[in-house]
Amino acid sequence: MSRALQETVIPLEGDLPFSPGGERYKQLLDRILEFAPANRRIFVTSPGNGDGKTVTAANLALALRARQSSVLLVELAFERPKLAAVFGSPPSRLGVDSVLAGRCSLEKIVCRRNDNGLNLAMAGPARSDVDLAIFGKPFQNMLEMAKKRYDWTIFDGPSVEASDQVEEFARNIGFTLLVVRKRSSLKLLRRALRTLDGAIDTVILNNR
Amino acid sequence: MYPSLTARVLSSLRFRWKLALCGLLLGGTGFFFASRYLARCFQSSVVIGFPVVGGSESKAVLSSVDQGPAVEGLVQRYEPEPVAISHLGTWGRRASLRAQLSFEPIETTVPNSVALRIVAKEKTPEAANALAIAVGQAVLDQAESRLMPTHSPAASTSSAQPAPPPSTSTPSSSPPPAAAPVTAPDPSSPPPLRKTVTWKAAPESAEVAATRRQLRDQLVQEQDRKSRLQDDLAALNAMPKIQVPHPASSPSNEAALKSQLNTANNSLINLENRYTNLHPDVIAAKRRVADLQSALEEAIVKNAAIAKQDAANQSKVAEAQARLTRESTLQRQIAQLDAQIARDTAELDKLGQGKKTWIQVIHYSPAEPPVASQPAGSPRPVPAAAATPAPAPVSSPAPAPRPGAALQPDEQPVTLTATSPVPAMFLAQPVLGALSLLFGLLLAAVMVWLAELLSRSVKDAESLEAELPYGVHYLGEIPRMTP
């Protein structure tokens, strides 16, 4: 199997009861729940690209789903969307960016997986022209809608290295989880901590 | 700190395997080639032959002359001598010698005899040769004392120093002088034997001898030819010199005179058509024509004389040129012969300086009665007969042994054969390879360790937690999962 293909295949064990990965994600979820995230929203980000945000967000969503909670996994990495590669392409071409632009509502882009019951709101095609205008009323409407319809909403955000809007996402969403990959650069970590000063709640180390 | 660092290095090999591989290859190959360069040395060997006396006694001696006692004997015996080991301390000297020396019993073609080969390695050919012969001498002395307990070196009289090597020998192949003590014999002991030690060059191989003979014949022929050529040249130089005459005066211009005469005749004809013969112009023209005719006749005569002179000179010039050509040819041939003679001489010298074998022959013969007037402990004068040692037939077969008897005078002598040193290595190739691999692994580990020490990355949970500001909680570590 080629390296590129290997990187697109993300191990999903968060809902498995007897796998080491599944057990570990359940333990992490317990720790997160101890902090009682506000509005039952978790924003996952990282200092650099490829640190494991998507795998962490997906596995936490699966762990929550294993507890019979309804979970919405929202993808906010507009420049490097990956959920479609993990869970398959959505039936609609519209994505979260369309919702934030006010072109459609959240219900129109959410699709549900029959195998694991996850509700997915994917980012749509990759684009780099996302600006701060997304933090307007449509964004607040999306947060309210997600809170109203689902028990938990997990946001798979962009990395601090790739986007300037991470801080805004973190402050708007609430509870922020920073995923740090083992052997990643200390310089990137310090930059992320400076950027998200006061907006980070928890940190996990991803030993990939 | 160190165990955790070691564990971190081992765990980081997964990420730094390229660096480790680079260190392994770089360190291994570098060490290998550097060691190969530094381990270059020269190897010299000596072979000691013993007659079989008293059944298996000689073999027992050989088996007892192992590395240790020989080295001990060498250290004790040659410590004050300026041999190659003098710069070492006692322990280090022994260890170094044990690494430099090897002992190997070998098969002999001489019946009823056994032999031991001693191989010594040193950085220079001279040192290797000196070490090999010194060790051989030590072993020889030890074996002598075991074979002939009643004629130990202390009791025997060393009557001769080793003969100086022939004038053709090189310093690297000349044996060192022996330093045997000379003491007065004990009257109560059995009649002492006189020990005669001589060195002789081993006969050359047939191939070398044939080459040397051919070169010598060639040299003689070339010298003869050169002397003949030199005689020819001397004879040529002794011949009277050829006087080449100066070239004659330049020939007169006959053609110009003829054309001037024609012109004068034409003008005379024109004048005669217009005037009478008494006209001054006609008279002048006739005079001019006559002058030109006489000048032309003189020129013709002069040119003929010059041509005759040139013909006579040409043969002398050709003769002189032939002599010059012959002289230069002789000189060139002599120069070529000189070069050829120099090449052949150098080749002959090289043949002489090549691998040469020296044989030390030790004879025992009944000693002369001790001089009563000489004080005990003082050195006894060397007998005159010892200065000319008896020739020893090294390659002749030994006489049949007499079981139980000690070595008797004029029996098959103990021989020590030394050969010129050859290039070798202190360490064998497989040992070098193993050491190189070890060094490569060590370097790889050090490189990974250094890279890990200097790395500015999130190495573990502790380093991550150290960076977190107050209020940010570390939840834990996600294990490695394979998709």
C-alpha cells in the first residue's frame, strides 16, 4: 500500500470496546467529560498539519456514539478537508462553507452513516478563500441548530499552521482540544499556544 | 538520566533509522579503511630446525616452546638491547610482542628433524627482521638448553660471533649480532663443547640464479660492445682532419656579357649602315664590341676553371660528411649501451636486494682445554679456529638418531633460517571487518543519541507538559494505532 493511501486511511477504533485504541479514546472522553464542555461542543485543533485532528475528532465522535449519544461531526478544515476520505463522499456538493455563507441550512448538508450512526457535516470541496465573514449570523445559527438537534457536536478544525481563523473558531465554539503529535516541532507548539492564548482547555499527545 | 536517554534513543530509532544507517555505513567503512591503512606492517619469519634426538624429546621441546616462554625469554634476554621492543614497558612489551608474534610447528623435508616457524610483524622491514631473528635466537637458546642440559649456553663457550653478511646483503636482511656470554668452564662438569655460530646466505632459487647469470652475461656482452664502439670512435678521431677548401670566387655572369655583346653588335650594325667605318661612333662601337668579346672569352675560361675546382672539392666534402655521420652514430650507440648497462646493473642490484635468506648454523665441537692461568670469570680469548667456522651442510639429510643420546658434536646442527620481510597486516581481514561493524554500530548509536539530545521537538508527555501554560490540562497520550 502506498504511503499516500496509508495516510488517508484513518484507524477508527473509538467505538470498539475491546481494542486498545477504543479503550484509550473512551478514557480520554471520560477525562473530557469531567470538564463538562460548554454547550456540549468540542473543537479539535492542532499546531501543525498532520498532527491527527481528524482521527481524534472521528474517534471521539465514535466513542460518544458508543454511549448512545447523538453526535454531529462538523468539518471546519476548509483548506484541507479529510472527512470525505474517511467516511466517503457526501451525496450533496454543498458543505459547511455553504452553510456559513448562508446559502443553505445545516439540515441540508448533514448526512448520517448507517453503520455507526454518526452524523457528518463535511466541508465541501477544498477552498482557500475563506475569510472572517464566516463568523457571522449563519455560523451562530449553525451552532444553535447543532445544539438543538444533537447531544454533542465535535468540530474538526484546521491547524494553527494552516489557518488564521483557529482562534476565532476556538473562542466561538467553546471547549478546545489541542492535539499534539509526538516528535512535532516545539516551535510550532509554542506558536499555537501563543495564538490560542487562553482559548485552549485540554491537550492530548498523539503517538502516531 | 542515562537509562531514560538510552530508552529514548532506542525508541527514536524508528524515526531516525536513516541517520543510524548513515552512521553505520560511514563509521564502518571509515574505520575499515583507516584501520587497513594503519595496520599495514611488514612480516618477517624465521624457521628453526632441530634434529630428533632422544626419541620424542625434540618434539616435546618444540611443544613446550610456546609463545609465552619465548616471549619471556626474549624480554629477559634482550631488554637492554636496542631492538624494536625497547620502548615498551614490561607488561606492555609482553602484550605487544604476543600480538606481534606467532609460532607454528611446520613439516620438514629433512628426515628425523622437526621445525618451528616464528612470524614477527613490525612497522618497518628492519624492525620486523630484527624482531624475528631476536625471537628466533631466544627460542633457539631455550631449545638448546632443553636439548643439551649439560651444555647449556652458560657452560658452553661461544667462540665466534656471527659472520658478517656478504657485501651484497642489505641492512634489512643482515642478522643481528648475538650476545652470548663467555665464561670459564666448570672442571667438574663434562667436557664442554665449543659452540660455533655462523651465518650463511642460503642458495638462491634456480630461477633467480638463472636470471642473475643471464643478466651478468648480458652485461659482459654489452661492456664488450661498448669498448669496441669506443675504440672505433677513438680511431675515427685519430684520423687526420679533412681540409675542406673555401668555395672559389663567384663565377662571372656569362649570360649578361653575351646579351651586352649582342646589343653592341646590333648598335654597330646600325651605325655601319648609316656611317662609314671612319666615323668615330663606329670606331667606338667596334672597340666596345671587341672589349666585350674579350671579356666574354675570359669569363668562359674562368667559369670552366671554377667548375673544375668545385668538382674537386665535392668529393672532400662528401668524405667529411660521412666521417661526421659515422662519429655521431657511434656516439649514439655508446649512449644507448650506457643506458642499457645502467638498467641491467639496476636490475642486478634489485635482484641482489630482493628476498634473501640467511641461515644461522650452529656447530658443537670439542673445546680446547681451558687455560689454567686465566682467572675465573674473565673472558676467555676466542680461539683462532673459531674464526673460520666449519661449513654446515644445511640441506643434507641428518644422520640416523640414536635414541636416548644427547646431541653430539658434528651431528646435524640446529639451524635458524631468516627470510626478508614482506608486507602484511597487524590484524586479519575478518577481525577488521568485525571491528568496523562494531565501530559503525557505535557511531550510529552516538549519532542518534546526539540527534535526540539536540532535537527541538515534543519528545514525550513530560516535554509537552513543560510547555503548557497554567490552566491547560494534559489529558493523556493516544497510543500508536495501525490502520
